[in-house]
Amino acid sequence: MTARPASAPTRGPLGLWLVGARGAIATTCVFGLDAMAHGRAGTVGLVSELPAFEGLGLAELERFVVGGWEVRDGSLADAGAELAHNGVLSHAIVTAGAEAATDVDARIVPGLAAPGDERASAGARERGALAPRAQVDALIADLAAFRERTGAERVVVVNVASTEPLADASPAGANLAAFEAALDAGELLPPSCLYAYAALRAGCAHVNFTPSAGGTWPALRELAEASGVPQCGSDGKTGETLVKTVLAPLFAHRNLRVLTWQGYNMLGNRDGEVLANPAHKAAKVANKDAALRSLLQGSEGLHTHVGIDYVPSLHDWKTAWDFIHFEGFLGAKMSLQFTWTGSDSALAAPLVLDLARFSELALRDGAAGELAHLACFFKSPMTGGSHDFGAQMAALFHYATTRSAEPATRSH
């Protein structure tokens, strides 16, 4: 990560642009921001509200104005009502946030529908049929219009869309010149990469909260550095994998040999439906398994498996069951089991808002490229490093301490 001089003082609005803007996570963010701004909800679940980050001068949550891309028809009011029906949001929060949701709906525009997606809106299908260069030009124009309409000087783009199929290695991802050539040649590229490209070209910070390729290709990392803007990702760490990255170091540090770590997940909502497709599931499973294997490198012959099943009746709730079989002193075999049940959106939405605040701060500070200190939020951090959640949080706390100790020359 490199840095430029800090930006000029501003107290105006800040943009939060969501990919998948009427999905469950985005909807929870919208109603959550409104509820917190009006004192109808507290800040439990927000890492950025911990005392350790008080000295950073993070942007106030009420300054964020939301817009985004969405490939499906609908409204945030309907999405909020569904989450309330399923016990994720309270009916009071959804009712009180109706006006704010309507305002955000007016700032949501069609995204890029995948070829053959007949359930996508007409506008998203129309955009998805454009040549790649025309697609990114339209996306960049959307971000420019959002800035002009809202007066937001800085914008953070966060991808919270459904998982794409696992992307094959492409020559287009090798470097920026190859990516530009692929755009001009009309090569089919993952929508997540096009969203990332547009965000970085428009000078917006980019956060990939999904397992999709996003900004991870070398070409887009090069673009982030060249454009002088920060990015981070990939795949938000919200549930079972979060627990794994807390527990796995316990076995490693106590020199206990893990023989088997078998996990099974059941989830509903749109994400669960998408992950029922084996091509989409492969991308998710790869990230969930990689962290565990990295932390348990010393366990010879380790067997791991992650199963994911779509259970429609669960709606926004997910349940994970893990079985850990391990060997202790003198070959004694023992086991540990845990069950994690939670609302996917209630776990993810506060992290999205955390990442928006930390990324906006990085924009303000003139940071460029990957933000290593935000690795704790992801299953597959772009910057690599330890998957140990304790070590990752220590790195974030260290960042906060060192930045707070610098001369107070930055403004917010």
C-alpha cells in the first residue's frame, strides 16, 4: 500500500455504493444506518465502534448516503418487509425507515445481468448485453452521476452481490494492459471484475465482500496502485469460518494434531439458492477451506471438508455444524463439536459499514492498493498473511495505535 497527501477538509456527505443494492445484506445496511442515525438502534456488532478506534476520526455513520447497482426488480421496502417477516429486522425499524429506503431506491440503477439470467430486470439484461467497454463506461457514468447528485466527495464501492461461478485464470487478468485489451476486444469478463474496474477508474475505494474475483486479479491490483485508491477483500468472514480462525490456532499452539475437521452448512435466501449451483459453490468452499488448512499446516494427513446445502425454509438464517477429531498426548483421540446459528445479514451488514468507514479513511489519507490491516474482515485477504483471527485483530489495533499517534494533519 502506498500513500498520497491527505485530501482537503470536508464535512459533506460520503457515498456508499453497493453492488447487489436490494439484497439482504444491503437492505440491512440501509435500514441499520437509518435506525442508528435516529437513535432507534445501537451499534452492537460494529467493530469500528470499539474504544480502540475512537482516535482515528472515522466518519460518522449518518454522513453516508447510499446508492448502488442491482440486477433484479423490487424495492427496499419489500426487501425490508421480508427480513422483518423472517425475524432479522424489527417491524418497527422497517416501518420507521420507509422514507429513507424510498430515497435510496431512487439512487439504485441496473447492474450487469449475467447472460441468460431471465429473472434479471430488463435494464440489467440490457446492460449485460452491451460490449464490455460500453458496460464499464456506463458503470463509471453511474458513479459520476451519484457523486453529482449527492455531493459526495468520496465514495466507497462495496460488492455484496451473490457469489459468481469460480472464475478460470484468464490472460486478461495478468496486467492492466491485457485487461484493457480484453475490454476493447469484447472478451467476456466476470461482472465483479467490471464493477471493480469501474470503481477504481472512478477514484472510489473498492471492497469485495464476496468470494467472486472482484479486484483480486493482478491487472486490477495494478489499477488500484496506478489510480491511487485503496481496495480490500475478499469474502466477508462472518460465521463458521470466523469461528474456525479463532479455534484452529488453539490446536496449533497446544501442539494437538487435528485429524479431521468436517463442516456442514445449511442456509437459505438468495445466496443459498445461488450456492446450490455447483459452479458457484466451488468459489465459496475454496475460501472456507483454505483458511483452515493454512492454520493447521502441522497436522499431517489432515482431512477437511465443507458441505453447503440450500434449505429454503431457513430464509436469511444459516446453521453450521463442525466436527473436529484430534489426537492428544500418547495418541489419545478426542473431539470437539460446535453449532453456529445466525442471521447472515445481521452478521455481515455491520462489517460492511465498518469497511466503508475504514476505506473512507484510507481514501482520505491518500492510501493506494491493498489495505493489509483490514484482513480480519475476510476469509481470503488480498494481502495474504496469517488467517489467525487474533493476529489479524492485533494488526488492526496496531494500525489504529500508530495512525492515532501521527500528527493531526488529516481532516474528516
